[in-house]
Amino acid sequence: MAGVVAAAATAAVTGYLTTAFDKTLSTVTGADAAPPLTWTTTVNRDPCENATSRYVLPILPRRPAEEGGISESQERDALDGGYTDAVVTVQGKSGVAVVLHALRVEVVQRGAPAGVVVPKHRQCGGITPRNFVVDLDERVSHSRPFAGVDDNGDEQSAVRFPFRVSDGDPEVFHVYGATRTCDCRWRILLDWSSQDRKGTAVIDAGGRPFRTVGVKVLPGYEVEPAKGSTYRWRRDPSPSDSLPLQE
């Protein structure tokens, strides 16, 4: 487990555009109100680290920002298309072991997708998925583990609950919230217990739900060369970027 955690932890601190947010426990039962665990969340937006390779924008920019499709300022306001990779690092504190029993997702708002789909263009090496994927289009969204490879190209087995964490033994989870036809705002629910206490951690992006927009029903665009050194948009007839929802 130590090798898997180390590989995942390396992925969790590189290639992300958003700030990590320290969160506290949402519900606790037991004698002591202080939570026995802490966590941070980060949204991975680097396609070299298995983030989504498409963005959703309200309108199509007049022209591509060179080969990259859109500019850095446009990326900051873009939404994830197809799926969002939420990276959660969980650890115990005060030397108390905590058992993590289950990971679920709650969709707090659903809407119809709107906008246009544009690509990310990056030159990438290997990816390091340590994955739980959740189908946000389902009425009840259950997490499903699937296998991946680490940075060295070695196969990693699918990880399954329960897990045990402490202040010196954290766990890192990649939770992929995937949708085809929804503009979904969602958060993660993590059930835990420690000695005679139990609770549920509600995990989001710094007080805001994660947000993912399905691209199946939206117009998509690719980038192609134009005259000279310029680029132009070309319609993509079937933009699709949802992860395979494996058992």
C-alpha cells in the first residue's frame, strides 16, 4: 500500500491549477466533537495527469489561441467537459486510526448543458490514475474503482474500501465525476469511524460544489491550421469525453 500511496501522493501535488483547501468534518457522532481526520481537495486540470481533455465555454472565441485552442485566461473561466478529477487526500490526526468505510457522491444540482466544447492540447507523458469513477447521470451515484498504471508504467490494482488512515499513513483518492448529458454540481461523501465514533465527511472544492458539464449534447470544435501560422476552429461532429464507467 505504501508504494501506491506514494505514487498517488506525487500525482496529487503536481499539475493542478486550483488551490488545495483544508476542510473539516461535517457530521460526527460520539463523545468528542473534534473530528479525528483532516483532508484536502484539489481539482486536477492537467491532461497529462488524466484530467479531462475538453473544456466547456459559454461561447466560442473568435479564433483559437494558437495551437492550444484557448488562452490561459479563458481556461480559468472554463468548465470541465465530460468529467472532473477531484483529488482527495485524507489522513488521521492525534495518533488515532480512522477507518474509511465508503465513498459516495451527492449531486446537489442538475441542469441542462449549455455552451460549446473546445479541446485542450498538451504534450504528455504517462499518467498515474488511482481511480474511483462516479456516473453523475445515475439517480444514485456510487463510486466504482478501476485499475491504472503508475508513473513507471507498472500496473496498479483497483482499490476498494475499507481503508485505514492515521496521521502518518494518509490515503489519496482520485474521484472522477463523469456525465454525458448533465450540468452537474456535486460533492463527495466519505463515511468513517474511529473507536466509538463515526461520521460523514462532506468534501467539496473549498466550499463550492465540483461542477462538470456533459459534452454529448453540445456543439464541439477542434483546432486546425489556417493560412500562414494561424489557426481556425473546425466543427467536431461528436465530442465525447466521459471516462468508461467500469465495474
